[in-house]
Amino acid sequence: MPSGIYLGFDFGLKRIGLAVGQKITLTARPLTTFNAEAGIPDWRLVEKSIKEWKPEALIVGLPTCIDNSEQYTTALAREFADQLSNRFSLPVHLVDERLSTVEARAELFAQGGYRKLKSSPIDSFAACVILEQWLQYPDN
């Protein structure tokens, strides 16, 4: 029986944000941020999260430029998505993540001003924005 649970990733070279969401409510919440070295996380921590949440699929933000061209990290994010798929045998969906960090910062600021913005891990909130964007798309 499908769980309706999905994990979203905000890929970065130094940090990778993680969020969990569910199809029934079309909402997500931030979970944690993994430290990464050149975009490579501690795979044991990723595996632990996947075992804990048992998602139906994984959603990875694909960084592109405003004009839709690819940037240096676009290929690395695709590689990260491929590694997730190969390691965990789960479907992986890529989502355009343009401005997800900007939206996450605005949301954090609205929740508590500069204090909230400075004390919260932006990467997991950006992963939340990416995942909610995917959950709310009608064809998913």
C-alpha cells in the first residue's frame, strides 16, 4: 500500500536540505540539513532518513539560471539524483528549484523576522518549498 510520503532534497555543494511531505495534504515540513563535501553527503545519514520515512519517491531540486540555462551545479544535482535512485531503488523526480531559497527566506522572515531568518537552517526550508511545489503539481 502506498505511503503517500515523499522526501525532498535541496542540493548544494556544502549542504543538502531535507524535507518530508505527504500527498494527502499537499504540504511539507523541513527535517534536517546534511553537510556535504562537493555535493556528496554522508550516505549513511541519507539512508537513515529514507528507512525512517519510507517514502514512495524522492524529489530533488534542479538548480538552473533565471533564463532556464544550466549552471555548474545542475549536472551535479542530476548526478546526486542518479545516486539516490541507484542506492535506494526509489523513483526520483527532478523539480526546477529556481528561487526556492528566496521563497524560503521570505517565509522564514514572515514567521519571525531577522531573528528567525538567522537562526533557521535555510536549506531544509528550501527543500520544503521544492517538495511542496512538486506535490501541488496536478500531474504528480
